[in-house]
Amino acid sequence: MVLLIGPLIAVIGILVAVYVLRGKAAEKRSLYSAQRDRLAHKVQEARERTLAPIARAEKEAEKREKEAEKKASRHGHGAPAEAPAAKSAWEYSPTAPAPSAPMEPSSTRAGEPAWTPTSAPPSAPPPPPLPPVPAPTPA
């Protein structure tokens, strides 16, 4: 009996040690995982700060589109006319020519086409005839 008490105490000691160490491991997170979580949190905050102006601009654009649709429906227009896309600052070039006004079609009479194609260009008048050459005189 005395011989069985020693190994029994050793087994109980090992089980208690495993139980205590397992509890501490679950209670205390490793430094690596804590650092990884902090880094992930910082990255997420940076993304939100960076993407916030883009999201805000998109929301404003959607809001402007909705207002334009409401205004068009109030005035009885069908589909609203598409406005030209606003250019960003980097899309302008200091050497680019100034935009010109669109050309308007010339006024034509009713029923006439604006341009009538021709089959061939007009021909030039024939050259004038050459003067008669005098006959040579015998010498």
C-alpha cells in the first residue's frame, strides 16, 4: 500500500500542474497575437481614414444625381440630360488648348439636304485655238 501512494501522488501532481498551466495559457495571450491584433486594428483605422474622402465624394455624387432626377421629374422632363463629368485637377494640362464651342449646323431650307454630292468636279473650259501659222514665202 505504501508503494502505491508514491506513484498516485506523482500522477495527481502532474494532472494539477497541467490544469494550472493550461488555465494560465488560456488567460494570458501571447505577445505575438496581441501585437498582431494591434497592427490589424491600426491598419483598419488607416484604411477608414484614407477611404473616407472617397466614400464622402461618392455619396455627394449620388445625392446630386438624385436631386437632378427629382428636379427633372418636377419640371416634366423625361430623362435628365447627362452633365459632363467633372475633371480632376490632374486631368487638366497647362499646354492643352482651351475647349471650343461645338459647331452648330448651318441653316438650310426645308426639304433640301444640307449637302448634295456631285459625281465629278466641274471641268475646265477648253483652251483657246492656236492662231494660224503664215505660209512661208519663197525666197
